[in-house]
Amino acid sequence: MTLSSPARRTTWAGVVAALALVGSGCGGSPSGTAEPPSTPPGSPSATSGSPSPTAPSAPAATGPKVGLARFTARAPAGWRLDHSFGKEIVFASDRHFVNELSYSDTSIYPGTSLGRAERIVARNDDWTGSPRIGGNVTIDGTPFFHLLGPAGQGRWYEVYGHPVGGRLVQLGFKTAVPRLERERLVASVLASVRLR
């Protein structure tokens, strides 16, 4: 069964288009540098150079396997996959289509830094307002940026990303479950990530 959410696909198509603009040298501020998203006072900065905490631990997800060019990961057990974006973006959803995950491996300008990739996603993804920078998190031994905030319709959105070799590896979690359940779900999927 495939998932059908035109709004979600339109949002991801916009993110992919924004990343393509970065790859072609277009977009951004007139000076050529993106401005960071606003963050609450005292929140960690992903570009502060501080050590990266390891992603929360949990048993790895055991659901369907997602295999993209730069990484593999699993969805939670019982979730369905949608491969309608081919080899760059895969969506997963619970049976009620309320909680959604996105796994993406898209083109980005070679040499894009972790901080720049974070700013691109903060500016162009599906947020209600500005996301909060969660600080870098180590996933499979590699630092990923972490953004989080409300996504509308009572859902919370968290994104983890890492640029590598002209690609942006990214995992997005839109959930409408209590915080502890969300943390377990995110941790289990992140525990299943294997970079290639």
C-alpha cells in the first residue's frame, strides 16, 4: 500500500528544490551566507564546536528496511513505506497516517558544511514558525545536526541531517504522540541508521 499525502510530497519537493538551488549557487542572502534560525536564549548551537552527544539509546527499530545511496535505516514495526520519490526520499507512516517519518538522501552542493545544511533545512522545511536548534548528535559515529519544533496539526517535528560527498542524509519525524513515546520512537529509528 502506498501513502498519499499531496501536501507532504509538495513540502518535500520544495526542500529538494531548495537544496538544488544551493547546489547551483542560487538563493541565500545577498551576501551569499544564510542567516541562522532564531533560537531561544541558552539553547545549544549546532555550530558551537561543543562535543556532540550520542543519539538517545533504544533497541533499533525492526520494521521495514529503507536503503538509500548513503545510508540504511529501519521504520518502526508495523509501519508502511512509500517509495514514490524513487531513490532519494522514502516516507514511512503508522497505519493511521498520523505519525510520519521521512528518510532522504538528496543532492547538495559538494563541500556544504554541517552548519550550512542545518540553516538550509531550518529555512526551507515544514515548520510552524522557526525551529529550535537541538545541537549536534552523533549517529553511527557521525555528527548530525538536530532541529525541532511544532509542525502544525498538533504534531511535533524533529529533523536530523548530515552532508556527505555532495549528498544530504536526512531523517524527519512528524509525530502526534506524548513526549516519552516520541523519544523512544526517534531513538529506535536512529539506532537503526547505518551510513555507507
